[in-house]
Amino acid sequence: MPKVTYIETEGKVHEVDLPLGATFMEGAVQNDVKGIVAECGGSCMCATCHVYVDDAFLDLLPEMEEEEDEMLEGATAERTPNSRLGCQVRASKKLDGIILRVPREQ
């Protein structure tokens, strides 16, 4: 199972093994990562699972689709070049070891 490291805004670290195909949002919710609200339950309709992806993994991510891009435009936290919605990226072997930082607000 791929390992995902979530870093909360206050610095608490959660190292989680996610099943292949699970979304990063699901992993955060199931492991009590503070700051991942996931109001819409993974429907790409709220941007409350916004995360900042460690730069070393950006080129390994699947391309962002239009819906995700539009949701991130309305995100409460600042959108940066490494912003993604956790509900739109799934755990995979090539993303093993990925580091995700939670924004201060959702």
C-alpha cells in the first residue's frame, strides 16, 4: 500500500498506508487529519479537501481536470501551483511516499 504523509497546519504528522485507488481525501478523513473537512464527500463540489502537494511529486500527479481547476479557484485558502483537491487524486504505486500539507483554512 502506498504511504501518504499528511502534515497538519500546526505540524502534526500522520503517516498513513492507503489502499491503491483510495483518494487522499478518504485517507485524511479516515485517519482524523485535522483541516480536511470534505463537506461534499468527494464529489468535487466544495474544495474543502484542498491540499498542498510536495513539489517533488507534482510531475507524478495525474493532470488536473476542469472541475477541479474551477473548484480550486474558489478555495478559501490561497491557491498555489501545488494545490490539489484530495478527492481528485488517488493513491498509486508511483505516488508512494507523497507528502501533503493541509492549508490553514478550508
